[in-house]
Amino acid sequence: MLADVLGLSTANLKVRQGTPSGADLVVDAGQTFVVEFKSSTSAAPIAAATKQVLAHANRVHRHVVPLVAVPFMGQVGRRICEEAGVSWIDLSGNAHITAPGLRVIIDGKPNRFIAPGRPANLFAPMSSRIVRWLLIHAGQSLSQRAISRSTGLGEGFVSRLVARLENDGFLVRDDDGAVRAKDPALLLAAWREAYQFSKHRLQQGHVAARSGDALLRFVADALAARGIEHAATGLAAAWALTHFAGFRIATLYLPTDPSPALLEQLGYREDPRGANLWLVVPNDAGVFHGAVEKDGIRCVHPVQVYVDLKSHPERATEAAERLRTKLLTWRNDG
């Protein structure tokens, strides 16, 4: 694959294994590549591979290209490699290789290694309760029993999911068996990559209001007056938590579908194209875990806001980055 992307014959490559550097492969192809390969496409093994390949490269000499190889490189893995300054190639035909006098970018090839059947999802709705709780309490070691009580999940389910998260390199375990996120930022990025806001039940409509802020407060006050559990998310919550930019669309989670009486009180009319109000019934009540109040507005926890912003319009990408840098910075135990 490396020969192909470089436009060379394999006969022009000199490949060495078992070198003192500890690298999986050292490949001479005009440039010298120090290669670390992983069979997993998960974010945690890729993060470990970037550290390993840089260490191997330092043992060879300065003028080498550290390269991570995997079956398929997802968006989180790409970002990890980019931030580490490490080139990568996948066996599906994609590559991002940069070196003095060399720049190879191949993108858009589909994953050729999707396993048959429905893949196990570490970030399915109920599983995400555990991920969310670990991120809300990042830096703290939590027993599996405490996680079970706090999330409302059975101890057996928690034990199985924690074991999988640990196996994928997302968790570290203390001597007493308590666990914590090894690299919370990496865990959050992996969750966001797998997250699909569209899986919630969404009702989009329009309510007359002079601004997004006024709309948010009007709807939140109406819900509170009726005793309806709710929490803002998306751009509205990002604004409430960080005061980043104005917004037009107010998004709020509700535990059940809004009643006709509530919609009439709000002056709501269904209008997906011109909607400024999104009322969302979540596919799991865990979205309300860790909810916080800011200036009279109840919002889901910042980690939930961050993943929700992935699928929002307007300045959602900028808002997510502002939220991450201001409220979601953690120490890396990895």
C-alpha cells in the first residue's frame, strides 16, 4: 500500500523488521519511514500508536517520517495524528503523508474492513450514560457500583461496558478496581464521532420572538411554570454557558412529546424550514444527567452540549470549539 501511494514498485522499497528502534517496520523508499501499525481503528490505540512511533523515530535518526498504519482511519484518528505531527496510511487506500519534499493526500476511500453484522457500539444510548458520567467526573476514580447507582444501569451491564472501554484503552483502573477516563478529551472525541443527534425525536417549529435569547428564556420559563423537566442544548446552551455569539435556534430536551396545550401557550407553529425552536425527546434519559443551571437557564452538561453541536447549523462548529477550550479541558493520565 505504501508503494502504491508513493508511486513506486515494491522492489524499490527496503523493509526492515525487528530493528533496535522497536518499530514494527522501518521502510526505506527514498524517505525513511518508521511504521507503527494497529489492527484496531479505535481512537485510543491510534493515540498510543502516535506516541510509540514518535519514540521509535527518535531512536532511528532525525530525518525519518513517523507513520501510523491502520485498516481504516476515522475522523478522530486523523485529528489525533494531525495534532501529533504523525503521518498515516490505511489499508482502505487513504493516506496523509507529509515530509520534506513530499506531500501525499488520498481521501474518500470507504472502509474495506467493516465486520459483518451489527457492530458493537460503545456509544449506544444506554452505554453513553457511562461515558457521559465518566466525563462529567473526569479526574475522579469511580467504582463500578457507584457508576451503576448514578446512571441507573445494572451492575452487570456496567461491568461489561467498563471492560470494553478499558480494553480499548479509554479507561485506567486503580489498585482497588475503581476506574477513570485515561484521556477524557480522547474519550469525548470518540463519543462525538459515533454520536448521531438525528436518533432523538425532533420537533421543529417557529415561535415569534425578537431574539434567540428571548425565545430561550420564554420557552424555559413556560416549561418551568408547568413543572416540565427540560434542559437546553446546542447553540442555545453553548451561549448560556460561554456567551459565544448570538443564535437563532433554541433547542431544548423534554422527557416526552410536548402537549397541544403547551404548544398553544408558546404560540408554536410547525415549520421545519423556518424553525427557530427545536423540541427534542431524547432516545435515552441520560442526556439530563449532570444538567446545570446558568443565569436561570437549565442546560445539559457541557459534554452533552459538545456532542449535540456536531449536528447543529449556524456557528455550531465554532461554538463547540469554544465550549471545549473553555469548559472541557482535562489532564491526560495517559
